[in-house]
Amino acid sequence: MRQTSFPAMNSGSGLLAAICLCVLLVSGCRRQVVTVPYQEDEITNDTVSFEAGVAAGTLKNREINEASGMDMSIRYPGMLWTHNDSGDKPQLYLIDTAANHLRTFTVEDSQNRDWEDIAVGRDKATGISRIFIADIGDNLSVYDHGRIYVIDEPATSTPDSTLKPGGRILFRYPDGKRDAETIMVDPASSDIYLVSKRETNVHLYRIAHPYNFRDTVTAEKLMELPFTYIVAGDISDDGSGILMKNYDKIWYWKHSKNRTIAESLLATPQELPYKREPQGESICWDTSGKAFYTLSEESLLKIPPVLYRYVRK
């Protein structure tokens, strides 16, 4: 846990110290480590309005039957990266916003132990857009480490082929083994955020940029959130909004550059419209930030998944 110390204060500044301490400790959901440089009553969440979800297309490629993660390409707006759940080949699929399959890429030197989510972010240092594959599923809490494969986005003119990760982040949690299905990359800092799944109050963790591809790193636990079974999340490319979902609901938080991700998550989120899916485990922002998409795994009845689009009013 990050320690926060205050300089010695005279009695005239005792009230200020008390206020600062309260802002650090007050939590309706037992949040643990957040340094808040502003008054608690300023942690507000502006209301946004989205249309009901509309079917943008149906996945016709039956190989994509357990789409457990999805994110919009940065290099090529209008295209989406997705992948299957555990046990599948280590493959990435590129689809368009009508759910048409465009390309299949095999990721070399990798294993799909339990790929649960994907994020695309521009590297803060180089400006290169990168794909982050989160091998973080652990239903029975048996794995000592999670893995994140980091790959430069390929050219879409490249035919179906193989991709080689630029690096692999091997990490552990500071508080024991966890099952997780959510990865998000902060466009401002390139820091990686992970959200656990099964606790009554799920946990938010951070892996800071620049990444360590050599050693096993320990993710930093930041806070708890008053939700359970979080299965997906995304931060908009402009950094203005955060989305998370479980199987039944979608939540939105406003985010601004003068706050950390954890600070923005202190606000009470707004619930957005959601057309419940058979097993909806994917969500991502459109590049413009004016819409978001959801995608489900294939239902037990083998009904092909539908890609839904939600447009901001």
C-alpha cells in the first residue's frame, strides 16, 4: 500500500490536514490507496446520454465463438480486434463495425491459457499503437502469474499471418491469486489497469509504464470498487470516459487529465443502456468516443454473436 505522509502543521492548518486525510480515507466501497488533490465534493460524474443498443452486424465467422475481449484499432479506425477465450489457438481476429471478419493473425511465442480481454493503446514514448492481450483468466485461482502480451499493431494490408510480441509482461498480484477479465490502458500515461472479477468488491490494479519485460513484476493494488463480476472495460482514446460492465449492466465514469484513473473512479458512475447478451464479455469505445460497442460469446444454443453499437445522443 502506498504511504502518504503530511508535513508537520501548526494548529491553524489542522483543519486542512483533517480534510486531506478524510479525502484519502473516505470510501463508500472500501477504496484503499488514492491520493486525491481536490475536495471530495468535486468528484462528480457528468451525465451522458446514449441511444439504446442497435445491432451493427452478426459474426458470421464461426471460429470466433468465445469472443471474450474486444477493442477498436487505433491505427485503423473502424476496425476491431477480438479473440477467443481459453483453450483456443493464440489468434487475433480483425473485424469491421458490421462484424465482418477481415483478417486472422496467429501470435507467435504465446499461449492462450485464458485470454480474457484486449486493449489497444498508443505508447507514450514512441507513439506506436500497440495491442495488449490479457492472459489473466483464472477461474479456480490456481495460477501464480498473469501474462500480458504486447504487440505492435500490424498493417491491415498484411495477409493472414503471424505476429511476434514485442514483449511479455509477467506479473503477480500483491494480495494473492485472482481471476480477472478486464484490461485498460490509460492513453495519457500508458499505464495498464486490471480489474479483478469474482470478489464482492472487485479490485483495481496498475502496472506502470515503462513496462518491465525482463522480470516478474507485482501489480500495484489501488482500490476496491463496489461491483462484482466485472468482465470488461475500456478508456476512450481521448481519455474523457471510462466504461466497465458485468453480465447485466454497463457503467460510465467521466475522466479528465488532471486526475488519475483511480481518482475518477471515486465518483458514482452512471448506468448506461444495455441490451443484455447471452454472455456479454466485451466492450470498447469507438475511436471518436461518440459510441461504444459490445459483443458476446456464442450462446449455449449456438446462436451467432451480435455486435451492438450504442451512440451518444
